[in-house]
Amino acid sequence: MFKLFKWLIAILLSGGLIFGGWMAWFASQPVELSQSPLDITIQPGMNMRQISRQLADAGMAWQPWQFTLLARGLGRAEEIKAGSYEITAGVTPLQLLE
């Protein structure tokens, strides 16, 4: 029984490390844009899922859930401000959140 518990803990820790590594990699990689600059307008009241979907639809090469997960994981999902933004080539997801 104890051996099974140790394996379970090891698997959970490994999964957490892999997930954390992927999150760090995603956050630091420049996002591929369909055009540069990319003009985006965030409307008041939009949630993180809507913002992520709008960015993907506008030409950011990512799956919307990835950016949503990053924003929520860093505690920044509620900090996004409404307004117009110009996104240029070379920007990373972490820079977008800042």
C-alpha cells in the first residue's frame, strides 16, 4: 500500500513539473502573428476566454485555452483592461499579460 502511495506521489509530482515546464516555455515563446502589427480592441466586460478567442481569431497562432490557462495560472485574468491594443511581432504571451 505504501509503495503504491509513493508511486502516485511521484507521478503527480512529475506531471506537475512537466506542466510547469510547458507553461514556462509557452509564456516565453514569441507568438506567431498572421500580420504585424495586429490591432485588437478589448471591450468592457469581456472575460478571459472571450479575449483569448478574439486574439486567436484575429491571427495569433495559439489555442485560446493556452492563453486563458496562463493568465489564470498567473492570477492576471481579472487584470485585463478594456481598450485598443497594437500587438507587434516578437511579443510573448507573458508580455501580453503585462
